[in-house]
Amino acid sequence: MNVTKLRPFIPSGKDYILAQRFFEDLGFEKVYSDDGLSIFKIGEQEFFLQNYHNQEFQDNYMVELEVEDLDGWWSLIQSVTLEKNYPIKAKEPTMYPWGKREINLIDPSGVCWHISEAKK
């Protein structure tokens, strides 16, 4: 059986509009949006941003985004954070014992994104 796509549902937190702007500023294209759900795409990867808030869930939700230019992403995250003053936390690219170099980013809702460097 073939699988063609896996799209996670990411909670927006209290401020759905802020979450949408944050992901657009990171370079994701919003391909659909209504009051309850937005679809974001970058390259061939997509996720659903759900207008949903449950802080305990959000604080325990994690997703990995694998990228080719981790340092480029770090520069983008820093510039977007400084320019727009988003309520996020981010840790610089770090090599972890499990063999991945990654950025840990807590988005405005509290979701932890592991932005990792693709193996070359």
C-alpha cells in the first residue's frame, strides 16, 4: 500500500490570526483558509493549522520539519522574530546525540517544532 502524504493538524492556540501570520512570515504559503482551518504549504510539504486552543495539548505537541538549509532557516527565524516580535522561543542549531542537527522552536501556541537538517 502506497502512502502519498501525511499532513499533521497543528493547533493555533488562542490567536488563530497571529498563528497564520507567523507561518506566512516563515515562508509557508496559505493555500486555503476559513474560520476553523487553514492549509499551509512549503515545497511539497503541507500541514493544517486548526483554530483550536488547548494549552496542555499544545505544550506537549511536537512536529519535525526537515530542511536543506538549517542555517538559512535560523537566520529567517531570527529576523522574523526581531521584526515582528512573535511570542516564540528558539534554540540555535545544535547537534544532538541522536545524530541530528536541529533548531528547537516553540511557536506562538506552544507547539515544539524540531527543524532538522536533511542528511546529505
